[in-house]
Amino acid sequence: MRVWLALACSLKGLRAAWEHEFAFRQELLLVVVGGPLGWWLGRDGVERALLVGSLLLVLMVELLNSAVEAAVDRVGEEDHPLSARAKDLGSAAVLASLVIAAVVWGTVLFSSK
């Protein structure tokens, strides 16, 4: 029963991200297009896992960033250095995940075998 409740909460979170987060929709498009492309371009299971997994990592970090932003906004809308820092750190995490994805794709696609 707990598994079903957890699944329901997860689906609710995905729906909220879709409805309220433009960046999530953009990155989901990246996964929808890039996922099958990565599966096709990967030469073996490891390369496929790296290509597709790196894109899913971006989506996961974006969800966490959105959660941080929502929690900070819940506390208060007024400007505060710690609120700004929390949001900036979340944004930096998204950037780091995008860099990881770019490095993985570049390494896998441009390495010779």
C-alpha cells in the first residue's frame, strides 16, 4: 500500500512540475528527443546507459531545484540573502548536471573505438 501512495505522490509532483515549471518542460523535451537518440547512438549497454542516464540526471536535478525554490517561496517572498543563495545553489546544480550531460555525450560520441 505504501508503494502505491508513494507512486501517487510522485505522479502528483511530476504533474506539478509540468504545470508550473517551464524549465522542466524544456528539459523533458530534451529527454524525449535525446533519450531515443542516445539509445540509438550508444554502441553498447554502458554507452546507452550513460547517454540516456545523463539526460535523466538533468531532469532529476531540475525537480530538486524546483522543490528548493517552492520551499523557499513558501517561507516568504521578501528578499533575503539566504533565500537567494538557496535558489542560486539549486540553479548551479542544474547547470552542473547539464555540463555532466554535455561531457558524457561529447566523450561517448567523439571517442574512437
